Amino acid sequence: MVALQIRDVPEELRDKLAAIAQERGQSLQSYLFDLLSDEARRRDNLAVLDRFSRGAYGARLAAEDVVDPLRLARAERDRAAGAPGDAG
């Protein structure tokens, strides 16, 4: 593992972070490690969401290619099950 050092941290900020860590039952080092890990994980999640939003993964279907067949399949299922409101 690597050691990180942050210079010029105001005492007031250090004290606030230490108090938060203590409230969580953690050492300051453990608390800061969790903060850094969470931030890195968020960046990974944002990168995945960005790939999906650009269509880099997943289905290449338009919404209507899925909605209409799904609607028909549900209507067929409801007719077969004798759902209320079925005219027969």
C-alpha cells in the first residue's frame, strides 16, 4: 500500500474530521480512507452510467420496439387468465 500525505490542513478542519471519525467509532485514518474509497467508487459508477447513456452497452432497441410487443404479450396473458374486463 501507499501512504498519502495532505499538507496545510487547517487545525479546525482536522478537528472536525476527527470528531466525525470518533462519532462513527473510527480512527481518523480509517474514516478518511472510507471517504476516499467512496469518492473513487462514485467516479467508477458515474463512468458506467455515462457509458450506458451513450449506448456503449445494452440494448440497441428503441422504446417502441419493446413497449408494443410487451403490451401485446400482457394483453394475451390477461385474456388467457380471464382477467376482469375481458369481453371474451
